[in-house]
Amino acid sequence: MSSSLLAGVSRSETTEWQEPFGLIRMAVAVVYLCLGLIETVLAYFAFGRTDDHTYFLALANGQDVVVPTGVVLYDLKAEIAAQVFYWITLPSRLLGGHELTHLLWLRVLTLAGFYAAFEAVRFGSSLDRRVAPAELDRRRNAYLILVLLYPGQLAWTASLLRDGVGCALLFAAMYAWGERWRVAALVPLGAALALRPEFALIPASLVGMRWLMRWRWIAGHPAACVLLLCVAGSLLSFEVRFASSQFALAAFSENNLAYPDIDSPWDVGGYVAVAVQGLIDPLPIGSLSPSPFGVTEALFFLGTISLALRVRLRTNLLERSRIIACLVLLWFFAYFEVFVSSYSRHRIALVVLLLAVIACAGARGRYVLRPVRNQVP
């Protein structure tokens, strides 16, 4: 914190403020990382995902296991993702290339990325309005606790999948962009899009919604804006969704994993069924078979959505635009079945972003530090 931002606080007093909070913040980060790795080891034995491990372990160790499909675009996408994954796992490969070694390395990157998500969202948020360091640390700690308690991120990053590290790269790019390291931000962003091309929708939506917030009506009616965007976008893209739905029904109907179908653009019941499925995922609405993980994940997601809706009216315009963008994208991720039941890992980035916005929103510290004014003699 620059001394030029503090009113009536000397350099020595500023140092006294900075040092203890810096040490505490470092200790919290270490505890967060250690707890996250312990969770990973426990989840490694709790969640059996040998199919994913086999494929991605082979990629990490340099084996050519990408099977050509004959579709040039799909094959190119798979090859690029394989190369990016191979180079990301270089440190763990040099340490022996064991499955658990790769897993822990990827988890370290994922946890660091989640930490960066908070710092990226903090730019322009209520916490960025020069609140006291204690309030900033309190909000950051609350966010880190929520991240560690988030069931979905644990289940889907405690395996050799690209989702966790893809999120980490996306958040690193957002943080670098917020720090005005524009050229440097392109590197992690490109790697994130190589692993998860649908992540391109996230920065595009955040920028687009920030532009829409220039209209006073949109800024003053965020709930109506979310509804209108979801309805209008769904109607205009129904034909594309219908084709996607037919594929999902054919591929996943045997295990009741496919999302409900929507028969026509005016099938209100179909839209409601898809919305309910998106809220309770990974519990398939076709045949509810509650499991401890499924119920916990659904409750956590519902709680996150509820908190996001509650804080939207006491946020600044930037925070409000981020909430609207995340909520709209969550609908379209469900509407187009980017993820299907039991595959809720595709919404991890949006949920983590919502948690960060919730933690940063509406902060009004007791001690506001005002700029120093130079006294003219």
C-alpha cells in the first residue's frame, strides 16, 4: 500500500500496518495450500477415475494416445490440448512422472489459480476502494474457505483432468490483465483456451456485460436483465440447441445423464426442467439417485446462486456486471449442455468467479483511507 494513499499516516505507521498483515497473509496462503493438498490426497482415494487417469497420465508422460476422429478441427483441437498438457506437466514428469506426482503438481497450479481469481476480481471491486487491510484479509480468508469447501472443484481437480489447470490459467490471465500486463496475459489465456475452448465465453461475457452496464435501465434492473438475456438468447439459438440436445439424448440417455429435451422454442416446461437440472447437477433429474457428494454439490451451488442474487443490489457496477455475466453463462452452459449431469466440472470457473465476486462485493470498511493532499505553503 503506497504511502501516498494514506491520509495522516506516517511511513513508520504504514510499515507497522503492512508487516503484520503481510506475514498473516503469507501464513494463510500456506495453510490454504496445505489443506488443499491434503484434500487432494484424500479425494484421490475417494473418487475413482481410472479412465481419465489412464488417458491424461499417458499424455503427461509423452505417450501418443490421441485417437484421430477424421474431423480435422476436432483432431487439431485434441493435438493442441495434448501438447499444452504435456508441457504443463513437465515439472512433475521430471520428478518421476508418477500419477500422484502429476496430480499434486496440477493441484498446486489449480489452488494458485483460485487464489489469483480473488485478486483478479478485487480489481475495481468494493474491496479495491481503499478499505482497511483487516477487512481485505477477512474477505480473502472467507473466499479461500469457501473454495476449499466447494465440492465440485475438489472432485474434478483431484484427478488428472485439464479442468483445474485450465481454470488456473484463465484466472492467471485475468489477474495479469488487471495488473496491466497485457502481453503477458495472452500466454496463459491461450493455454487455457487450448485446454478448454469454451472458456472464451467467460472473458467475452465479462467484457460485453460491462459494456451493457452503460445503459441505466440495465444497471438498475440486474434480475430483469438476466432473465431477458437468457430468454432472448435461448429463443434465438433454439435450433442449435435442439441439435445439441438430440446428440446428448443419444449419447447419455441410457444412464439418464442427458439433460431434458425442449420440444419447441415455446416449451416452457422444457425450459424449467433444464433450469432445475442445472441447479441440482450432478443429480440427474431423469432418475434421482441421491448420493452424499451429489446432494452436497447441489446444495453448495444453490447457496452460491442465492448469495449472488442477494448481494447484487449493494454492489458497484463492475461487480454487478460480473454477477450478471456469470449467471447468464451458467444458464447457457446448461442450455447447450456444455456439461451434462454428473459432469458439473465445466462450471467450476464460473462458480469460483461468483464466490470471488460475493467475497469482494459490498465491502464498506470502517476505516477508509483517503488520498493525501499536498499542503501548499
